[in-house]
Amino acid sequence: MVSYQKSILSRCLPLATFEQLRKLLQQMAQRVGEDTSLNSDQTVAREGKDITLFLTEDVVSSVEIIQETQSERFAVLVSRRFSALVLGKALESDFLTQNSLKVELTFEPGAIAAFLAQLSNLLKNNRFLCQSLQTASQALEPNDPTLQSEFTLSLLEMLSSDSETPETLYPYVSVCQPVHEALSQQIEQERLLNQVTTQIRQSLELPVILKTAVEQVRSFLQADRLVIYQFNFNSTAEEQNGCVIPPVAQEYDAYEVNKNADLPSAFLDPSSYCGRITYEGRADDTIPSVVNFSEQGHCFMYVPNCREKYRKGFAQAVEDVETAYVFSPCLLDLMRSTQVRAKLVVPIVIQDQLWGLLIAHQCFQPRQWQDNEKNFLRDIAEHLALAIYQAELYAEVQQQKQTLEQRVIDRTQELHDAMLAAQSASRVKGEFLSTMSHELRTPLTCVIGLSATLLRWSFGQLSQKQRDYLQTIHDNGEHLLELINDILDLSELEAGKTVLNISEFSLCQLAQESLQILREKAQQRGVELAINLRINAVRDRFLADDKRVRQILFNLLSNGIKFTPSGGRIILRVWLENNTAVFQVEDTGIGISEEQLPLLFQKFQQLDTSYHRQYEGTGLGLALTKQLVELHRGRIEVESTVDVGSIFTVWLPLPPSAPVVSDAQIPGSSDIPEGRIVLIENDEETATLICDILTAAGYQMVWIVEGSTALMQIEILQPLVALVEINLSGMNGYEVIRELRNSPAVPNLKIIAIAATETAENNLYGLTAEPDDYLPKPFQPEQLLQKIANFVIAQ
């Protein structure tokens, strides 16, 4: 730590006071290290690299030190943290009694080193002592400010306790420097430095720190004006071999630039000025302000390598500009115009780069700048450099923070825009799928329905080949319908439009019916189907969406049948674990390798190209199954071994709360009574299919093509059930349903809407236009008969 107290102080003191001073120095020796006074033993303490030396004239009592007398006394303390030298010399008039001494006290390392060298030269016969003195000289460093403060305060207290007045002392005291004033000045310097340091640590507001510092330092130096000149302030001029220096800080060796000077044009252009004065402190308002001062319009001074000199710590002290700039009349005139008579300039260097200058002005009279004032201003500049660097780092962090925040905002906006684009794409996809659903299901209704009708009720004799062809048409139609349903279901699941219809059902019945639906398909492939139910009859009822659970089991069983070779076996196990239903499908199929398991539940994935050629499918079944399971808040797991088989396990938890709905008994076709049914359909193929199915079942059918004429005819016919196509030309199906609902002539009429889905997606008429049920396209004959029977039996 750099010391700022290096002046030599002198004063005439009584002998007793001198001894107290030596004792105080000895206490400081004990404070900084082990007391190793060099007396008879002549030792030096070494604690690692630390050295503490304290000696008095007793060590060399037989040797005259500075003069050929024995009238000089001394005490010297040397350590790496604190060093001091006290010399006491008897006055000529008091040589015999030695009641008072002229005392000199110094902390200057150079002065102490010179004294030790002189002492070593006198004691050159004592090799050990000389070596100790040389070692101590090498250990000299500037004093630690804290120890310096402690010693100074103790010294002031000791001197203030001296009750003798100047009148009791010898008249020689008037020629000595007043140590009180010097020590008080040192204490004030230390206090001010501590105050500036504290302010720097507590604040990051650089303008506040600089403004306060210039006021306090100006007041302490008793200068008329103190300013901060900042380089590169809104300037494009960067590091160059020379630069324009403010006249208030100009060196004496500068020379004036005139029209005939052969200098680069950059130094004649006002845009190349290095900076300006940014802060100032003035003694009073009579001192002119130089804030924002620049050299434009004045004489410009070119100083070679000026920044480099200041960067290396060059400090300039001008006692009188009238003398210093006598050969530069332009510059002298500028000094007079800015009211500068004397100045002291020190650099502010940050990270080895010149940031600016700290300049003290005396405005009205010359001033001899003391060394301690120069050192003090240097120390202030160092502390200000620390504050500026700290503030710049903070500003950089804040800028990075703002940049990061802006990036987050921009990225968030990009994500928001991407989300809107994705939502728009999802809506477009939904609209496309909704349109395609109707366009695909309508022809499939005819393909599946007509082929199923021909297979069930023969309208004439069919050969076996014709029946096989019809079966192929029917099977492929159903397969195509499965693919369409999987795509639409997956699309609705991903869009979050799928809502579970929770109801109560029998687990055993659902499992057996699911197995029964696929039994014929399994027999065709030579695969055995088995079931293992581990459910107590008392706990057979469960709450879930039975349609979706059937779909889950259908997908898992169909997948097992597809990938199990002839002669294989598939078993369905069902059991309960607390409030969770567990379904397990185990097959003896081709199995899945461990590397391919992560792809199993992804969309449109066939695990191997050879499988894709051998086993048909889009790869949507398991992906849809996983999403349906997760929609129930359940989970699905798979264990598989190649050429051994796979085990799929599904856990479906019981919903926290759901209404309990008992299963309705579905009557058989033999229990269906006769009744009049009205069909409003403008597609001839669909109408022919429905009429044939219902006529064969014993119902009286009336087909109405136009929705606009349907109301009048229905009021006359008084049917039990009306089947209404939603996508009618002219008056659409919802408008027809609304008219029927508002007609008092048919209050008990049951309405079944024929649509591409089982729920209305575009109902614009509210509850008054809602049908009693929906018949999705395409449909099986049994499905149509079941819906009709539900309403006919109820009436």
C-alpha cells in the first residue's frame, strides 16, 4: 500500500520528550514484530520474509556517527510494514546540559536507507551488524497507512500532553518547523482518502463520486479550482503519437502550432480534439467556470507522445505560468483568459490506459506546490481511477443485462409468432381434415354399407366368388376407414379437442367383446386368442371412456395379430391394482429389438423396411394408443425380445370424480318393433343403403330429398324417428332440425343427425337445434339398427 506521509519533520523538544518518542517507536517495533533491539546481542528478527530491526545509539556508543561529537542520539525502526528514524542533536548553547534536543523525525525510506548506509560504513568492522543493516535496507517499503495513523495519533497525544509552553523553552524553538501542523495535515489527508475510499465502495454513481471528490480535494488543498479533464469524450481521435492537450494542463515544452507549422491536418482539425473538462470544484463564484472547456478557436498545442508520458505517471507542477510560458504568448493569453496562475496536473490511469487528468488551479497568485501535495493528488487520482473502473464494469454489466433482456424479449416474441403460426397451421389442418372426413366417409359409407347388406341379405342368388369379392370389398373398406379414423383421432388428440366421455362399464364384458371382435381375424391368420380375467365380480364395474378403452385394446390386439406368425398365441390379461385397471397383451410374435423400442410409439414409424413390405400399416396405431392412455392419465410400457414376443401393459387409473351411468341394454334385432322412419338425404347412394337396411329390418321408410319440403311432410306422416343429413344442399341439416324442434305438430319426434363425426363441430343454432343422437359416417348396419331401436323401444 502506497504511503502518502514522507515528509521530514523537525522540532526542538525537551530531552524527556525525546526519550518518550524513542519509547513510542520501540512500542511500534513490538507492534509490527518481535522486539529485537540491537544492544549487546546485536540481533535482527526474521519471521519468514518479514524483518524487524530496532536500534539506538547504544549499539555504537563508542563510534561517532554523523559529526565528530557524541552529542547525537537516534532510534531507527525498520520493517516491511512500518519504518521510522528519530534523530536528536544537542543545541550548541545547551551542549553541556543537554536539557533539550533538536529532533528530526522522518518516514522517508530513502532517508532511512541513507542513514543505515552511513551507519554501516562506520561499523564496517562488525560484519554481523553490517550484514543486518544491509538486510534491513533491502526490506524498506512505504508504511502501512493503518500503522502510520496509529503512530501519528499516539505522537500527537504525546506532544499535546507536554505542559511546557514556548516561553519555558529555549529561544531556538522558533526556528524549528511546527510538527503539530504537519501531523494534523497528514491526519486530514488520511481522513479524506478514507472518506473517498468509503464513498467508492458504497456507491456506483460515478457522477456523484467525481463531483464530491473534486469539491473535497479542492477544499483540502486550498486551491482556487480543481477540475477533471476526460480524454476521448465524444471524440473520434484515438491513440496517436501526439494529441491536442488542454491548455489548462499543457506541458512547458509544448510549442505553438501556427499556419506555417508542418503538422498533420488532424491536429489542425477541431474534430480531432482529445476531450474536455467534465467536472470542477471552485472556491467561490468569482472563479470562472471551465466546465465543457475545449480548445476550439484557441491556439492548439502539439505535444509529441503526451499520452504516453501521462500514462506512465508523469505529473506536472507549474508555480507561475507568467514565467513558465513566457515564450508562448498565445498559450499565456489562454491561461490568463481562463484565470490560471499556477497549476498541478496528475494523470488518471485505468488498466494501464490514460483516462483523464486531475488538475489543481491557483487563479490569482503563484504557488509553490509541495511534494506531499503532489503525492496526495496522485493518491486521489488512483482512487478515482478505481471508482471509474468499477463504474464502467457496472455499466457494462447493466448493458449486457439489458441486451440479454432484449434478446429474451425478442426470442419470446419469435416463439409467440411461431406458436401463432403453428396454431394457424393446426386450424388449417383441422379444417382440411374435417372437410376430408366428410368427403372420404360418404363414399366409404356406401362401400361398407352396401357390401355388408349384400352379405347379410341376399337380393338374389350370389355365387361363392361373388360373395368373396363382396367380402374383400367390405374388408378393405373397413381397413381404409380404420386408417381415416386413426388419422382424425390423432389429429384431434394433438389439437387438444378430444374430451373423454366417462361412463361406468364392465371390465370383463369389455375385454371379452374386444377379443370377440378380432377372433375371426385371428383365426384367418392362424393365431390363437386367449383371455385371463383376474377380477372379482364385485369390483367388475369401472369408470372410464369405454369407447376409448375399446380402441386401446383393439389397437394392441390388432398389432399383436399382425406381427404374430401362424401358430402363435395372444393372451389378454385384465386385473385391478387398487383403483387402477391393468390391461396386458402378450404375444409370441417377431419381437422388437432394444434399439428400436424408442421409435415404437412415434407416428408413421415402421421399425424396419422389411417389415414395411411384409406388414401393412401406417404406424399410427400405437402412437394413437399411447395418447389415449395418457389422456386417461395412465401409462403404457412394453417389454420385448426379438423372435420371442412382446408384452404391452396399460395402467388406467380411476378418475377422481365422475358421474356413474348404468349400461343400457341393447336389444337384439328380433325385438325391434315396426315403425315409420323418415330419411332426409340428398345423396342417392347413402339414401338407398339406409332404406334397404331399415326396410329389411321391418321398418316403414320414407325418403325425402329436399330439406325445404321436409317439415310439411313430416307433420303429415308423424314418424317415430327422423334421420337428417347435416350437409344438405339448400337448407342445411341444422336448419331442418331447428324447424322440427320448433314445430308443435311433432313434439315427440326423435332426430338422428347423419354427420362425419359423432359430435357437432359447427352448431350455430344453440341447444334448440341439437339432435337426439348422431350417426357417424361410415357406419355398420348393426350400428344404424341399434340407434333406431333405442328410440323406437323408448316410445
